[in-house]
Amino acid sequence: MTTTIPSGLGATVGFIKEAAVGTYLAPTRWPQFDKETLSLKKTIAQSQGIHQGLYEQGGRRAYVAYTADGQIDMDLVDQQMGLIFAQCIGSTAAAVSQSSGVYLQKHIPGDTAGLSMTIQKGIPETAGPGTIQTFSYAGCKITDWTVSVQRDGLAKLSLNNDAMNEDTSQSYAAPSFVAANVLSFNEGAVVTTQAGGSVQTSASVTTITGSAAPTALISAITIKGQNGLDTKRYTIGTMKKAEQFSNAFRKMTGTIDMEFANLTDYYATFNNAGAESTYALQFTLTGPVIGGALHSYAKFIIPAVYFDAAPVVTEGPGVYNVKTTYTILDDGKNNPIEIDYQSLDTAV
């Protein structure tokens, strides 16, 4: 056991890719995080048998199944995010050497069957004080994820996780933090093919060329993915769920907050003479130089964005700001999304 600060200041969250789905492994990377809500959930069956009484009976209550789930919110940084990106979209990317100790990962969507994590959180007890109690979650899969950044802020990554169980018997894996660089609003860039450009996919890798930044000032952007997993795969005779398989189409959506500068930044795509069109969008967060002349970065390449709402309304005397909402779909030719991640990480 480890003695540390007996409050949330002493908490840790660690991750590791599992070798076998649902089999615990001690975590090997520990991102700094803002908050988490991972916890055990019980399924209870309560008899409704009539027994000449006014209250349900404790002797006729059965604990029939368990699961665990919860959210983790953290900064999006320029190291050790590859494992999480892979779990978000089912990627089998490798870290490919560029030069000067810099590695590039190209995450392309795939099924998450056979792909899972163990997550362990360390919670300091007040008795002791500060003894760390572990809560370990094997068989974790990401049910949905959100990348976001807004004016004056840091880039954020939010994960909703579904696990097979909560286990308090595992030994605490003491953290080893990496001094990663945070990525922030001032390091962001958005380009689209609204005013020209094209999307190509070669050797399974998607690129956008000839794109340009919107004229309007952008104050915030989000990208959200939902993975459509069956989280209720139980078989008779056991309380523990089986692996969570894909059982619904994945959904990807997002928002862009921008000033109303013209009709071409987004409105022409939203309402193209009573029809609907689409364009490609690329959102990049570029960090500092990490080797030679190479920067760290996280790049989100989205070939087919459909705008669902683009309300231009007067809410007062200020500059017009439009909160657009969009849906990401598969265009049948390119990766629906690709996440390129350049870092010092030698492995995903």
C-alpha cells in the first residue's frame, strides 16, 4: 500500500490494453485527469409475491448480475493518448518512426471485438491517513467519447466506459506520470473543403488536400463518437457479462461555434438551394517541436460532414455567433474518421 494525500488530490487512474478481454492486467500508463465516476452497478430482482403484507420482503430479493461503468474526463495531451484513441474507434495502429525520435500513429476505425482495457483507480482512504484503496475494472470498452476545445481553454477528452466488474482485491499499481504537453485552443486549426479541396484514401490512409480555414472566427469545436455496444450480454448461470460486441451503427456528431461571417462557411452546405451537401473537415491540435523540426499533434480527419442545424438568430446587440451541429457519415470511399497522432511514444 502507498501513503499519499487523503483526498481527491491523491487519486490516480491507470490504463492498460488487455491481452484477453476481461482479464485484469496492472496498468502501465496514468494520464492526469479532471474527474471520474467509475462505479459498480448491481442488478436486483425483487419478488412481487402477495403475502398479506404492505412491504416487499428482504428474503425474496436476489442479486442477479453486476456491471460497472462511468466517465473519465481529462486533458488531451501530446503523449500516451494513442491507446485511448485506439479503444475509441477500434484501431490497430502502430507507432511508425518519423525521425529524431518522433513517432506517428494513424488510427483507422475497426471493430472493437477482442479490444479492451483494464482501468484501475486509486482512491485515498481517510483512515491511515491516505492509504490507497484500488478499484479495478477489467473488460473495459469505450461506449462513447468526446474531444472538445473552447476559447481560452485546454483541449479535453471525455470517455464513457463500460466494464465487466469492479474488483477491490488487486494490488495498487503506483503511477509513473509522463511530462506530456497539454494541447490548447490557441494550438488548434480547422480547415474544410467548402471553398475547394478534395479527400483521398490510399493504402487505407485518408488525407485532405487543398482545404482552407473558414472565414468566420471559431470559438469552440466538439467531436463525439458513440460505439453502439451490447453491454447486456449475460448467459444463464452467471452474474458476469460477456464481451461487449457491436450491435448498432456507430454515431458521430459534433458542434462548431463560429461567428456569422458569410453564407459559405457552413450555411451553403446546410441549405444548398433547398438541397443538402457535405464537406470534409480537419481539426488539428499542434503541440511544440519534439524532435528535429517535427511537432507533436493530434489530427482528426473527417471526410463527410452534414450540418443538421445552423440557426442565425438575434440574441442581443453582440456579434452574431452561430452554434452549428453536424453529423459525420460514411461516404463509402474514405475512412469515416481518421485520427493521426504524432508524439514521442514509441508504441501505441
